[in-house]
Amino acid sequence: MSLFSSLRVRNYRLFAAGQVVSLTGTWGQRVAQDWLVLGLSHNSGTAIGLTTGLQFAPTLLLTLYGGVLADRYPKRRLLIITQVSMGVTALALGILDVAHVVTLWQVYLLAALLGVGSAFDTPTRQAFVSELVDRDQLANAVSLNSATFNTARVIGPAVAGVMISSVGTGVVFLANAASFLAVILGLALIRDGELHHTEPLPRRRGQLGEAFRYIRARPDLLMPILLVAVVGTFGFNFQITTALLAKTTFHRGPSAYGLLSTAIASGSLIGALLAARRARPRDALVFGSCIAFGVLEVVAGVMPSYLTFLILLIPTGVAALTFTTAANATVQLGASPAMRGRVMAVYVLVFLGGTPFGAPIVGWVAQTFGARWSLIIGGVLCAVAAVATGLALVRARQLRIEPHLLRRRPHVHLRPMLGGDFVATYDEARPA
């Protein structure tokens, strides 16, 4: 498959172009927001933590419902609404900052509102990709989305740093507000007749619980999602581990810490571009890349010098993005169109939702046993989880069981296909 095959599709090209611009602005705003909070709070780490928590909390509370809406209503229309709402919050913060009237409580409020918009936007955006391209191009489109995200992750903070020092944080917020126009324009120009529409889900009670039952009955979806939950909770806490290693182990300053973040992001970008050349990922890639990530994380934890640690973060980033893009594509391709929005909402929730629980544990391990052990233990957990979930999936397929749900509709039956895949069919409810 060509590296950029999805970009031949006009609708996807418009969507991806808008994402590059908008995500660059979003990453820039994250840096500027933290800098603004530090200034308003007299360098309070607690204030930064509270701001991040307020922006992140809606993800835990609302993402699942966002997935229900993504299955129930036209995804393009929902995305335009969420992009407008997030653009307005960035504009409000920028105006308040430029006018020198911004206060800490206003930043808290706008961060929370931005989080609400993101909670509905993320699962809808994930599911919308499948409507932009053919099924055989979906894995490539998912990989290019990851490449877009990591390109913005490298460029956005660097540009924001220059802008903050030259024109101030307020202009960064205004620039981010303007960047949402690129996404909105791209969505408006998408040709509706060329979309691969899914039938809107009729409104009825129990649709969220139906998603959990559907995933539980599909080991080919359940095992990757469980693995993503473990990796998101214990493996992807580089903000904590690299900062602690840079400062307490290698005795380096903030610029050296920033270089470590760049190394991870660069490796992630390479991993995303390599993934874009693959067709539908196999299970071996999902679980094997996670094992490789866990092993590399352990090895990184025992590196003797700053330079060797820096170098090893690049292949670690490659393995991390190979795993996440393969898992994402596997779940998207495996889920039926009628369930995809809710399934991706669960995926996003476990991937991002583990951070608030894992970060304090990782921090405690680093504080108690040393910064290196936070990486070593996290890597071991990821590798062990990959082996366990991989073996569980193999066992489920070998048993050739047809699990079904007897209590609520729809009933899901799994018929094993050649090659080990499952296909789901439905029937009406039967009494338990």
C-alpha cells in the first residue's frame, strides 16, 4: 500500500489538511495555557495540575455519551459543532489575555469547557475517518492521522515557545482559535455524496450498555482494548518519567527535558509513517509491538547516560505508535458500522482515562524506588499484559465458541472465519 494512499481521496485530504493546522494550534495552546497559569498563580504546580484536571475530567465523564451521539447523528455535523465550540473557548481566552483582564478562575472555566468539547469531538472524529475512505484504506487513514497528530506535537510547542517570548500567550490563543477555521472549512467542503455513510442509530434506552455487551462478546475487540487500557495507564506516562530522569538522575535542565520529549515525538512520527504503509494490521503486530514497547521501556530505564537514554527513546516512540495505530485500526475495522462510534468512545476512554489513575502510581514508584523504576515497572506491566491478552485471544479462537447475549438486544453471535477472524451477526431478543 502507498504511504499516502488515503490522501488520494478528496474528502480525506480536506479533513487531514484541517487537522494539521488545528492540532498544531491545539498543542501550542497547551504550552501557552500552562505558561499563563504559572504567571497568574505565581509558579504554582498545583494550579497547573488543577487546570489539566479540569480540562481532562470531561473525557472521563462524557466521552461514552459522545460515542452514542456519534452513532445517532451525522458525524460531520457533530464535528462542526464541536470545532466551533472549542474555537470559541480559545477565542475567549485569547481576548481576555490580550486585554490583560484574565484571571485564574476564568482559565479554569474555559479549560473545562474546552474539555467538554473535546469529549464529544474525539470519539466522533475517530469514527468519522471510516466514512471518509474505503474499508481497505482505513488502516492507512488511521496511521496518517497519527502522523498528523505527532507532526503537530513536534511543531506546535516549538512555534508557541517563539510566539510566547515575542508576542505573549494571548496571541497564541487567538492563533489557535483561528486554526479551527481550517477544520470547519474542510468539513464544509467535504462532498456528502462521497461519504460512506452509516445508518443513524434510532434513539432508544440502553444503547451505551449495548456497546459494553458487544465488546464483551467480541474477544477480537475486547483484548486490544484491555491492552490499550494497561498501556495507557502504566506505559504512557513519559511526561512524568522523562522529567524526573532528566532532573534527578541525569541532572539536566529544562532544555534537555524538552529534547527528550522531541525524541519521543520524532520516534512516534516515524512509527506512524511506517504504519501508514501497511494494510489491515494483524494481531501479531498489535501484541508484538506492545511487547517490543515494554522491553524498550525497560531497557531505557537502565540506560547509564543521558545520551544513551535520549537515543533509545526514538525506537521506543516507534514501537509505541506502531502499537497504538495497529490497535486503533484493529478496533475500527472490527467494529460494525452501527456500533463504531460507541466502540471508539470506549477505546478513547480507556486509553486516556487511565492517565489520572496511573500517573500518581508512577509518581509514587519514582519517588519511593527511583525514577528508573517507574519506567522499568511500566515496561514489564505492558509486556506481560500483551502476552496475557494475546494468549487469551488465541484461546478464544481455538475454542471456536459462539458467545451470545441472552438478556438484551441485540444478540451478538460470533462466527469464526478462516484466518482466525470473527464476524458478528445479530438476531432478535430471546428470553434468558
